[in-house]
Amino acid sequence: MSIRRRIFLGVIVLFSVGFYFLIDVIADDIEMRYRESTEEPLVDTARVLASVASASVINGQINLPLFKESFQNVHSQAFSAQIFGLVKNHVDLHLYMTNLDGTVIFDSSNGKDEGKDYSQWRDVHLTLQGEYGARTSDIENSDKKMIYVASPILHRNDLIGVLSVGKPTNSSNKFALAAQNKLIIGGTLACIIFIIISLFL
């Protein structure tokens, strides 16, 4: 094999390897960016719902039946929303509230975890300490994860509890996967075109 061909093949190999690692890094970063885009609106949602909880206080108690009825109505309503390549037909937002001790007083999943101690969960613990509370946790019997963001429930400037909202990552994962596939296909085609043009040159 001539020196010219060896140099050419060496350049092609180095370019292909470098391009592969570049695409791999960007593809991994895409998933993280979509996770961040899921967390950001959860902050707004948690703050708004915490304000609603505060406004519902009667005789020092949050109007929990209001939230229970609201979630029952939401889950009973049929709808269909086409979001690019995703068809959404149910509300997958999870909400729970705790008191100052970190004990769950409301759980939108039919009260499943009401009475449990959540004081050590990162979202609740940090919020009770006056900090920004958020966490990502595994969903039981699933490879999916939930992103939770908490907000303090303030009534007359006094902290009376914590409200946390969670969103599964399956929707953002689908968007991230679609973006990753487009990136990989586009990157592979660009690499092939580069090699073909190099051969002609």
C-alpha cells in the first residue's frame, strides 16, 4: 500500500472516530437538556398550586377535598393532544402535600402514600429548610423515572407545609430519543459524504 493511501486511510479513521465521539457526547447531552426542560415548568406548576393550596386554607387547614375532587375530575375527562410525534391522552402529573413534619397529608394517586414520612425525601427536606427542593426517583417496577419539584405552602407568611409535583420522564425520553436518532442519522450521512468526497479528491 502506498504512503498516500495509508495517510488517506489514517485521516479517514481519525475523522470517523472523532466524529463518533462527538455525536455520542451530543446525544447524551440531549437527554439531559430534555430533563432540564421538564423540570423548569414543574417549578412554575409547584409554585402556582402551592399558592392555590394557601388560598384554600380554612380555619388553619388546607382544603384537601378541593384537590381530591379536582384530580378526580381531571382523570375522568377524556382528551387527546397531538404533540409532534407524541399522542397524549391522560394527565400524568403527580402531586402530594406534606405537613411541617414531612408527613404526607395528600396524595393525588388515590391517597396511596398518605400518612407516610417524606421528611427525608430531598424535595421535601430542602424545601422545609427554605431551599430549592427537587429530586429524580425511579418508578416502581419500571425503568422510568419521576422528576419532582417542591414549593413551600405559605399562609399569612407562615410555612404550613410542602407541595410537590412530579412528572415522569417517559415523554421527554421519547422526544430526546427522536432528536438523538435524527442526530445520529444526520451525522452518519455527513460522515459518509465526507468520505466519498475525499475519495474523489
